[in-house]
Amino acid sequence: MRSRSQRLWRGACVSFVHLHAHTEYSMLDGASRIGEMFEAVANYGMPACAITDHGVMYGALEFYKAAHKVGVKPILGMEGYLFGGDRRTKPVQRENSANTYHLTLLASNDTGYHNLVKISSKAWLEGFHYWPRSDWDILSEYSEGLICLSGCLSAEIPKAIVAGDTERARRLVGKYQELFGDRFYIELQDHGIPEQAPLNDELVRLAKQFGLSWVATNDSHYTHKEDSIGHDALLCINTGSVLSDPNRFKFDSDEFYVKSPDEMASRFARWPGACETTLEVAGRCNVDISFGNLLLPRYEVPSGHSLETYLRERTFGGLAERYGEVTPEARERAEYELGVITEMGFSGYFLVVQDFVNWAKNSGIRVGPGRGSAAGSIVSYAIGITELDPLRYDLMFERFLNPERIAMPDIDIDFDDRRRGDVVRYVQDKYGSDHVAQIVTYGTIKGRQAIRDAARVLGHPYAEGDRLCKAYPPLIMGRDSGLATALESVPELRSAYADGGASKEIIDTALKVENLKRSAGIHAAGVVIGPDPLIEHIPLKRGEHGEIVTQYDMRLVEELGLLKIDFLGLRNLTVIELTKDYIWANQSREVDVDSLDLADPKVYEMLRRGDSDGVFQLESDGMRRLLVQLKPDRFEHIMALIALYRPGPMEQIPAYIERKNDASRISYLDPALEDITTETYGILVYQEQIVLMLQKLAGYTPGRADVVRKAIGKKDRAMMAAEEPVFIEGCVKAGLTGDKAKRLWALIQPFADYSFNRAHSACYAYIAYQTAWLKAHYPVEYMAALLTSVKDRKDDKPKYLHMARKRGIDVLIPDVNSSDLDFTPVGESIRFGLSAVRGVGEAVVTKIVEARRDKGDFTSFHDFCRKVDYVCLNKKTVESLIKAGAFESLAHTRKGLLGCFEQITGHIGQTRKQEEIGQFDLFNNNGGGGVADSFVADTPIPIEEFPKKTYLALEKEALGLYVSDHPLLGVEGLLARMTDCALSSLGERKPGEIVNVAGLVAGVRKRVTKNGSVMVLLDFEDVSGAVVEVVVFARAAEQFAALLRPDAILLVRGRVDFDARDDSVKLIAMEVNEPKLEDSPLVINLPAESCTANVVTQLKDVLSSHPGSTQVFLEVAASRQRKTVLRLGSEFWVDSSNGLAAELKVLLGADALISL
């Protein structure tokens, strides 16, 4: 054994440090928050502490940084899973603990840290099977620099001892000692579990036999003893059990916390030296992690070039292409930027990014014009990374790259979301798949989810947790408030907590688990690219679908110096490309959306009407209202609106609109602000305006100004306090009064928190303009592209279908002869794609389209069955196509086909199987169709059709929405006059607000409440396809029971509510009525020149087919001034509630109905 002087860590004033500790990164098993853990460790005066999470290194860097902040040495480790066989084998059944063991590993130096990274990574990438498993081969290969502790009760040596196999235990001790030498320690634990004390005695006996030291650990999973209650709840969340279940998984005592040195000394007095040896181990662990390095991928430049000279060549070559003749201003800007880029060592970064961006463009993949502050760089513009001229749009380079703010550039790229994966694969192929990974994100237990979890594990009824969640503040920008904040701000929650009982118990438990890490996912866009295999720098894991993913999050990956880029898939870029393709297919016209006139009157006329549905960034109800008020007439107005339409700056919108529409309202706090804010009418809109204020009014350098802007935005109070006198002094030197300087400082501070990046606004405004231009000039093709882009999104598809109808664009049902995979424009109409039919996969659609292309159009259902691959004839597929109306053009009815299709397709299937084994060849050598064709041809298909109400219901079942007609078409105008809110706008109303809405009951569900009464839930739909859940509580359900039936058209007065689980809007019904639709007459507008005998005959037929009690008036217009109104006889009075309006619009045009 080593001498005492070797074992003790010099200078240590306590006799114990924790070497086996789990944090919240042992997800749903560890409950120690790293900050709280170090608070305890520091209070105990411990000089060091280890992190040993289960099989992962998720928290290692956060732990490392937190330790240094409080002056404690971090010991980086892991409790790994060691598999007793070959890690690559995957047993069919889940392994039990008999063949997988825990093992405590600690990094003693930098080599050990990197080997720990490799062990964890390979366990995930090569050995994952329920757990990330390493094996003896991995342990042997990467043992250098690691200290190994023999482990807990679930480790290999303790298991052998507990099983009574002391000989195997002895062999194992020798095996580990041979591998690790004096870096192997026998680990003792005592949590009051009966078998641990005798186990420790045997472990110490073995240690003495082999000349090994023994060391005490506590396997902490929570910080304080009282936290065991919260930890118990966490285990129940993990396993789906309740605390009252005696058979649930739980720890055997409440001793698994971060104990004090005195507690550990008392517990391990029976095994002398166990605690002191922890100091020896801690003294041997010295890992130094370097942050802020530049670990860029290696970009190969042409012979004779350095990274810097090649970037310069690409930049000035690009400028010549962009500008023709490079202006002195562009040259000067490029020289300045290149100087900064070179000085900061980022030339390779720009070359790497331009390489995959230009590859994407050359491969026909649409790339966004830019994103974020990168668009402020003329170098980015010159080499093709961005598409907006920073000189033309006055974009600032320092907001992007600042020599006084040392940080990696942040270039995020938007791609057509269909092709994002292709770009990532290109990067993997170019730099090596082991050099590229996606980036982890961590899910946490948020406040309202903590309440629901706590209520469940405590065994309380769901309603208890639901009641508390409904009192919770609404999400802000998609984010939950903290539970402590909610308790302070919401009287109902505070009162419930103060009343004690179940509410207090639930909230107390929720507070213990709130914000603990719950899961590890994959960042939607983040990709990291390294100069070497990433395993040399960071730990990796495998995602749910086999993806290679970092174990460190985006922030830490960047701090280590690795290149992180967001590869974002943007649906709107897909819409732009689809629209271009559709324009070519439908009109044989090629459109260049990258060279548009940004002053097109048709675009601004459309936006001023608020007609911005489907336009990028401008389609919300609130934005549409603002467009009407603002009356935009230039591109900069779109930029400003995108920047302002967010919480915080929204308060500036009324002043901006007022000043835009009335120049007399424009004012400036100081004349010096006029140059800075003249484009935004004296209103601060962009972050760059703050930087310019600091420069021009207070004498800051551009770089220093941006550093201060960022510090203010982060609410860095220390820096703000230090900076205020500097700012005021600078302003006074520039000629401002001290009072005005203070007012300017006060103006800057709140604005910096919510201000927006001008470059980002410009880029997104450009995409908004492109989509608006396409909608204004090519509405049919644009709508088809929009519908294709949301074909799998049940909420958006009805909205865009309604939008098309409002513009007079017919959307045609799917058709086996006319439809392709997706929505397609057909003249002035849009045809549904076959892949939009529920139950019909893309592979089947491809086969149907191929059969049609190769063998000709289908002439009948029988012909369809003969021509398509038999895989297309399974019951679900054919039934869905029939319900969608896909065979209507073949003169088959839905009812007729549904009654006989299985007989036809079943016989074909049987016949084809017989043909495959050659049975028919014995009797048919003529090559004819034989019995099968004869049967198919002879099977009659009935021609009777369902009533319209029935086939519309089938259509909705198959397509998810009404297409050929809608039960509310024709009465939407009347219903609108009876309401004050559309269903699609409910989400913009405040909780508790009372509204009147109208719609169709699409579904009725009943629920029995806790007290035995019955409440009703309605799926309530309007003509736009928006669906909202209407909750009718028991008393109202009883009062209005006769009205709460499927397909009823109702008026509902109710209270707006938001579901605490997903923030979806609901309506709590207060009053339900059936509208009197027959009281309003139908007025038909018909130009005199269209009033031909043929049209009149068809009009009579349509009206006669919808008999009812609604009066009909015909308004015949010879000119705007001369109109004749005819009141039609009662034989032409109609029932307007069943699709009449749609038929009239088809016959007479979209503008034929004045009122209904």
C-alpha cells in the first residue's frame, strides 16, 4: 500500500470528498441540481467533488465550470455499464442485471478525460442495447489516465461476492488490478442496506490480499436528505408508478444524498482509511479543459493558396459578379471585413460555409437569402452565403463579427425543408461522417407538467392537477412560467396552496422535481463539424433513429471551439420552389423570384387589404390587421413590421403606424437621432440603431458599442452600472446636456432587451415579399404549393383550402386519372393529390401514377383493377380512394363501389396468385385474360349514390376535410353577422373573454364527471375548417341537450380557455342556440349579359333541387347604375343549408351571392 503521505491531498482540511455522485443528468434517476450540489459541497469545505452519471457525460462540462466558480476541484467521471460479453451482440430479450454491471470511472488527467469520452461514445455508438454498454475490450483499450473504483452493489465484483462466489470475486480483483495497477481502488458504500456491511468486510479483506486501497463513496442521487421525497417522486415519474404502490421500484433507504465529511466518517468508522483515501484519489485527478479554441474543419484550398488568400480571391471575384464594377464603397467594406476575419482566424469558417451553401444552390436546392446578423457581411454576400446587399439595405458588419467581442461567427442557413438532409449528407461525405454530428437538447420538467406529474404520483385524481394547471399563467412565446413565479403572480394558485391539503402537497412535490432534466433529444437544426473525428473532442451518443448526436449541448460545443451551424429546413422555401415548378407545369412560364422588383404595386395592394394568408411571417390575424392599418407601400415597412410584431416591441407599433401615416407626428429626442431613426419615423426598431446611437452620440467604437448593446440586452447589471457614466460623459462631450443623456440611456435599456436584428428582418422580409409576389401574381399555383406543403398538417390544410375558395379557386377532389402525388394546379383550379387521401401511402400513389402513365388512363374501376399493381388493391387503400371520390370521373358512385369493390379486388387477387403458380396456363394458351378478366368485366357496379350529407361525411373521413362542398357554404355570411369572433381567431383572444361563435358540430363526446353528472365535448368546425373543442359542462349540457347532436349548425356564447397541457384554445359554453337561417333571403347577382336562356334554365334546376322556405331575389345588373331586382316565386324558394351556395358559385361565379 502507498504511504499515508502519498495518499493524503496536501492542504485538505476535511477528511472526505464525494467520488460517486449522480446529478440530474442521470435522467429521472438523479435529482441533484449541479448548482445546489456545489453549494452543499462548498459549505462542507470539501476541496473536490466528482460527477459519475449513468453511462453519460451530459453534465460533465457544466459540472466542470460550476466547480471552478466556487473554487472546488471538479473530478470528471462516469458510472458506466460494463457488459459481460461482446458489446456488439444484441440479445433478443432485454438483459437482466446478471450480465451487465456498473463500474465507477474517474479521469485522473487530460488523457483520462479523453479516454472517458471515448468509452462513453463507443458504448453508445457500438454497444447500445437498452443501455450504453461498454465491454472489456473498450475498457482495456482506453484505460490509460483513468482511475477505476470497483463499483456499487450492481458492479461485477460486489455481485460475485453477494452471490457467494468469492473465488470469482478474487479473480476479478486481480483482472482489474492488472489493467489499472495502482489506479484501481476497492469501493465501499453504506446506505443502511443490510447486505452492504458484510460486503464491505469482504471487499476490505480482498483489498488487503491484493495490496489495494479502499475508498468510501455514497452514491448520491439527491443533494439533501429531505430531497429523498422528491427523488422518490422522480422515480415514480420514470416508471409510471405511484408512491403508494408497495411493489414499485424505489431506493432502499433515504441515505443517497450529498453527506458531510462528519457523516461519512461516522458511517465508515468500521473501515479505517476509507474516507481519507478519497482525498488521495482527488489529489490524483487533475483535468484541464481548454475553452475558446478554434477547432474548424480542414478546408482544402487550391495549390498556392492559404485560407486567407483564397477567401480574398473568392470575395473579390464574387463582388465583381454581384456589382459588375466594384465600387470604392464595396471595396473598402470588403477590405475592412477581410481584415477582421483574418485577424480573428475565421477565414476557414467562411470557406466551409460557402462551400456547402453553394453546393446546395448548384444542386437545385433553394437556400434562404440569409438569416440573422450574417447578412450584414459583404464577404458573406460576395461568396454566396447570403443574398441581400448589405450596402443597399444598410446592414452592419459589427453586429455579426466584432473584434471586441471574441466569439465564433454565427451563420445559420435556411434550406428547402425537403432537401435539408441532402445538405447534411454532403457535409458528412466531404469531411467524414465521424467528423459530423447533430446536437443534443435536453427536455426538462416544466412547471405545469411538474404539477400533473406530482398529482399522479401522489395518487390524486387527474382533476386535482388539472385544476391547478388551468390556473397557471399562459405560455409566453411558447415558454412556461416557473412555478414559484406562478405562485406569486396568480392569486388562485396562491390561495389553493395556502389552503393546504392536496393542493399544497401537489405543489410542494412539483417544486422538488420542477426543471430537472427529463429527456435527451436532438436539436431541430444544429450540426457540429470537427477537424478530426468528433470522438477526439466530445462525447457522442446515438439518437432514437440511429443519428450520431453530441452529448454536450450547443452552447458547450461552441465554447469548446467546434464549428456549430444551424441547418434549418424552412417550409416556405419549399413553397417557393413548388410554386415555380407548378407555374412551369401549368403555364410553361419560368419565374425568377430572386430578381424581383421590390416596389410591385400589386403586392402592396394585396398586403394593404390584409390579404396575407399563406405569406411568410405575415399571415396571423394580428399581422393582417396591422397591414390594413399600416398600409405598407415599400419593402422597409415589411422589415419593420416583422421586427416589431413580437412581445415587447409591439408597444411601439401604434406609434410607428401613426407616424408612417401622418408625418406631422414624427419627432426625435435629439436631432442626432434623425439620421439613425429617420427610416423608422423616430421609433427604435433594430439593434443596429442602438449601436449607432452609442457610436454617434457617445463616441463609442463600433465594436465596443455592440459589446455594450449585448450586455444591456442580457441585463448585465454590473456592466450597465459601470457603463452609464461612460455613456453620459460621451454624450456630454458630444454636446448633449446631462439630462438628455440620462433620458437617452433610459430609452436604450428596455429597448435593448427586445430589439431585433435588422439584417434578420431584411432577410425574412425578402422571403415574405417573394411569397406575397407569388400569391399576388400566381394565386392558383401558389395555393397548390401551400396545400402540398401542409398536406400532413390537419390544422393548416383546411385553412388554405378555405383561402382558395375565398379567392374563387376551385379545389377538386382526388381523381385516379388526374391527380398526382401532391396537389397540382389544373388551369384555374387545384386538384387534390392522391397522397392526401388517408390510408393511401406515397408508394401506392407512385404505382398508380406509373400504371396510368405506362398503360393509359383508367376507363373504369374494372380497368383500374386490371392495370395497377395488386399492392394498390388492398381494402384500406381502395376504400379510402372510393370515399374520397377518386373514381367519380369514371362514372362510379361512392355507394355503388363501396358495395362491391371487395368482391372485384378479392377475385383479382385470387386469380393473380393462381396465375403466378401457372394454374391458368393449363387451360389458356392464347395469352388472353381468361377467367379473371371475364369476371372483372362482368361484375356490375350499382349506380345509386348516397345522399349528399352522407357522401360529404365520407369525403371528410377520407380527406380530413370537406372538399367538394361544405355544410356551411352558403350560410357563412349570415352566421358571420350573428357572431363576433371566427373560430380561427379564438387563439388571439384573452383567457376568460366572452365571445359568440358559430359552426358545425363535427363530433360529440360525453364524459362522466367525478360526481356522476354528464358533460359534453363538441368538436366545433367553421367553414374555414378551423376546429375548436367546446366544453359543455353538466348543467348547460342538460339545458341544451336537444341541440348537442352531430351535424347541427349552432351559435355558441362562451368563455375562452386554454388547455394547460399544450396551450390549445377551448371554449367553455355558456349558451347554445340554433340560428334561424331561413329568415335571411338569398340574393343572386347576375350581369345582364350572362342572363341567357341556358343559364336561366340551369339556375332554375339548381334552385328546384334545394326546395325550402328561404326567399330568392335575382338582381340583374345592366350597369353599375341600372339594376333590376326580381322576387322569384315560391316554387324557387330554397333550403340554403345543404351545399346550395357551392352549386351557385360553380354555375354563376364566386361573386354571384350578395347575401345569404
